[in-house]
Amino acid sequence: GAGSARPALPSIVTNIYDFSLWSQASYGPCPPGHYCYNGTVNPTQCPSGKVRKNLRGTNAADCSTCGAGEICYEGDPVAYPCPKGMYCEYGSDAQYCPAATYNDQYSATSRDWC
């Protein structure tokens, strides 16, 4: 995302799946943050700006657009609050506030917050 640091996740969350060895036959339904075409061997990450919180995504349309005031990272099943100093419009990457302005709150949804 636009120069912002991704919040640190506990290792138990980030290490649920070893995607290099994942397959539907071995590990069950497609994991959150991904979609798996029928018969696939490897899950495909939802792209940046999209999120999938549930299991069993079957195609790219199963990844939802990140909401206003949120930032979504590729393959991550969590939508995070937009960082301070930035704003996150619906379906867009996080943007820094313009020069000489600042937003001191999380989850800003438009440039008007700056």
C-alpha cells in the first residue's frame, strides 16, 4: 500500500497455512484472503484493495472491494483502518494527505479529513 506500514500480525495468524504446500485435497477449503479455481493446486491471493474474510473463495469476484476508511493488502483476509496522515476512499489505494495538511485520525474516508 502507498508507503504505509502494515500492522504486525501475531505469528499464529500469519502462519496458519503454508501456501507453498497447500492444496484443496490436502488442506481443505480455499483459505481466507484467497480464491481457488476448481481443481487448483495453489490459492490465488486477492489483490491489493480487495479482501476476502471467509473460506471457499472460488474466483476473483469472491474478493470484495475494500471499504472507505480501510486499507486492504494483497492476500490478507483483514481490512485495516486507514492510517493517520492518509485517507482511503472506497475501492482506492490509501493516499497521503496533501502537503501542508494532516489527518490525525484513523479510518479517514476522503481528502476532506486532511
